[in-house]
Amino acid sequence: MHKVYVSGFFFVFAESEVSSEGTSQTDRRLDDFEMAKRAAAEPLEDSVPVNSPASKKARIQDVPDEDLPPPPPPPEERTNGHATTGSTPDIASADKEEHDELEEADALDDEDEDNGQIRTLRQKEAMDGYQDLYLDSITRSALDFDFLRQCSITLSNQNVYACLVCGKYFSGRGTKTPAYFHALEIGHHVYINMETKKVYVLPEGYEVKSKSLDDIKFVVDPQFTPEEVKALDKERPPAWDLAGRKYYPGFVGLNNIKANDYVNVVAQALAHVTPLRNFMMLEDLSSRPQLPQQFSVLVRKLWNPKAFKNHVSPHELMQEVSLRSNKKYLLTSQADPIEFLNWFLNNLHLTLGGSKTKLHSSLIQNIFQGSLRIESQSITARADAGDRLLFEDAAIKSQTSPFMILTLDLPPAPLFQDDVEKNIIPQVPLTTVLQKYNGITAQERLNTRMRYRLLHPLPPYLIMHVKRFLPNKFLQSQRNPTIVTFSPRALDVSPYVEPNPQIHPPREPILYDLVANITYEGVKVRDDSVEGEAERKVWKCQVREGGEGGGWWEMQDLFVERVNAELLGSKESYVMVWERRKTSKGKQKERVR
């Protein structure tokens, strides 16, 4: 037992509390007592650099019957009750050292975040046995890759990923990106890069290389081989989507987002022009502007035999069209299909490297461009001696002009309906309205007489526009309801082409077959306006099926149905696309009746 007297107090300690390794537990308790007793007259930080007074020597009365341990070594120098190792302790320096360590740790964390990696979470590849982790959470029925590829949070179109669980778009896959936070907050872990078609698991960040994801990659960006493209014009079996609905590739509906049906019919018609379709499906357009790229994606999706759904949305193409046309053509307001077709072909021509002055400088002009001769003659008149009006024959001016669309003028509609049943709806044969281009029939434009004649060589595809809408003093436009009758096969255009024996034998027919037919239908809609009933424009597209059967399909937005070839001429045709027939010499030619 030991007794200690300090500052008027006695303390009793057991012998086991005395340590033989320098400072005893007794000394430490005394130091704590002194620290507690000292008045806080000044802050502890101010007394740090000053050494405390010499340590007090405790008076210890030894018990005579106990053996004392060997004397301890000299006590270490103390400062404010803490032992030092020969150097004066500095609390400020210790605090600074701790602060530096924290800053270094924060810097390492920031560096890891900037690099898009967290050492405890990010992985370069999946762990053994966990390569297919989270793949069972993919919901293919929720995936729709037709809409504009931009982040649903930031609206950024850079580095866009699609969540394969909910189908939403997010940008990036680093630790500070919307896709990363979506994986942590919602628990959706599988994402596909819409540009590279690589699949990643977040938040771990490793790439998934599984054959089970090939169908998703094909739907994102369908790819075809030349052999597969050649087989498109043959009879093909139907396909089925994820919901078990049957569809035929190439004859699927296009979604009418609001009022973009005028774009849908043009896209459907051009998607069945064989050389243009093959070019868009096989050519690498990654270095071209966005307009041909988006049209290429749309064409490939229309012909996709492995689609998840039996329709396609032209949302991406419409966004690019709206941007490039300075919002002239929008998905929220209707426009004239022939005006859009003319704009679209010209812009495709320019974006594919075509020239504004040189003819046949792009694929578009090689497919659709032809030339015609225009003769113009001024109409002059004078009065003779008897005050009679005499017309003088002025000089005829002739010029050659290129064209991609032939305009057909309809005869004026009768003011009163005929009592004969077959004449209730006015009709005119296609060969009659084509007389405009025989070089004989004259048309008057103000004080000028005009004649037109087609020239060789004719283009592989002829686009004809039936001019139905004319300006009116009282209405914005007046529609001519005259029906143009025709046969979809073997249209002979040789009577309207100026002979050229060097290019085509005289008196040999030049046959064209119908490929696509855009029709107009006016639907009366009752409203409370002054007019009483307004007419809503409905556009439909009729396209020919490949193969020997040559059946026809009619598409109005999402509605797709077969149609009889004999009924094609019973509707108000607006735009027709004809394909030149490849015939061999000596083969019996079929002519249009």
C-alpha cells in the first residue's frame, strides 16, 4: 500500500497500480488531478509552448513488510501532464498534421470521382460467376428506341444511354451522371449505349458481353447484309413482335405523333424505291449529316424482321426535318406532301454530296431526275383596218430544263353533277392528263403559250403529282375531286417522249409500273365555326409488294391492310411513283388499256 499527500489530500494506492516501466499509474492519476484542479485562467492553446513546472515529488510511505520494486528510471519531461520523448509537444502541429491527412484523403476521393471510378464499387469486368447478373431484370416490352435520343433529365444528346429496364434515356455512366444516380436510386442496373451499342452494368460500370443481348442491339440499329437486302423484293414470310402480333417487314405502320401524316406517306413511298432503299440500308452514312442518317435508320427499322413491336415512330427524323427546315415542317401541323417531298429530295441530294448546278451529281438525281424541252411563244395581237383582232405568230423559244417531279393538271370539275350514274364523280384517264407532255398540246400562262416534251434518257423512277389544290379568292385552296383512272402496270410513256434513235429504238414502248401511290381523302368534321363543317385532310399511301404476286398494301399511319389492285384508281391520287420496267428485246410487251 502507498500513501500520497498532494495539496492537502491523502491518496492511497495499491502496489499493483505502480508500473515498473517508467511513469506509474499513480503519477498519471496525480497529473489528472492537477489538470482538473488548475483554474482555466487562460486557454489551453496559449499555454502550449510553455513547459509546465517541475513535476511534484510525491511523498510515499512504504510499508515495511513489502518488498519495493526496483527504482524506476528517471521520469520523462512532462508538459501539461503529457509525457514527451525529448521534444516539446505541439498541439497545433498535431492538428495541422491531422488536417493534412484529411485533405489528402479528400483529394484521393475527388480524384476517384473525377475518373468516374470508386475503388469500392467500380469494376472493369464482372466477377467470375456473375457475368449475367441483373440481365433477368431487362424488360424488352418497355423498350422503344424510336424517339429522340436525349437525356430525360438534362436533355443532352451526348453520350446517351438507354435503361433496359424502364426504357428511359440518360446521359453518361460515370459517378456523377443521371444514369449512375438512376441505378442507385431506382435499382435499374443494365444500360446500353445508343451510339456504340455496348451494354454496361451500373453502378459497377463493367461491360456485359452476352449473346442474349444481340436482339436488343439489332433493334437499336438494324444492320443488313447485301444478300438480305436482295431478298427483300421476294415473297417473304411474316414476322411476329413481342406481343405475338403478325406483321410483314416493309409494310408496317408509322406513328402519327400529332399531325405528321404527310411525312409518313412520303417516307413509306420512298422506302419502296429499290435503289434508294438499298443505298440507305447498306451504305455507311456516319460521316454524313443527320438528315440522311435518320432517314437511313427509319428505312432499316421499317424493314426490320426482328422488331419488338409492329410499328415504327418517325420522331427522330421529324426532329431533324424541323431543325433543317427552320420549323417549316413540324410534327404538330400538317403540310402538303408534295412540297415536303420536293424539299426532302433536294436536301437529301445536297447532304449526300450533290451539286446545285451539276446534273446527276448524286444518287437522288440519278434515280429521279429527267429532262424536258419547254417551248414558249408570246401571244401578240393587233387590230386590222376593219377593227378585227389579228393574232401574230411570235418567235418560239425553246429551252431544256431538268425535273424530278412531273405536274399533271386536271380538267376543271363540273359545276353541276351529271344525271348519269357513272358521271356523278368526274373521272379522267391518266393518259389524258399526260397529253400535256406530248409536245403538241399547248397551255396558256398569262400571255404566253407553253408546250412540253419529255427527253431521253428517262429516269429509272418517275414521280407524278396530280395538281388538285388551286388557290381561290374566297378559300385558301379549292380541291378538284376528279378521279384519275389508271392501271398499275405497263404505263407506256413513249408517246410523250421526243424520239432519239441513239438512245431508244423508235416505236418501241417505254413501260413503267406503279410502285407507290399517295392518295387524299377529305373527312368532314363538325365544329362550331362559321363555316359549319371543316374538312380534315387524310393522307394514305399504297405500296406494291415484291415477288411474283405483286400484292398491294394501304397504310394510313398505324393502320395497315391489303388492298385490291383494281381499286387503286378509285381514290383521289395525289402523288404517284412509277418504276421503269426492265424488258428484254423480243419479249411481248404489255400496254396499258
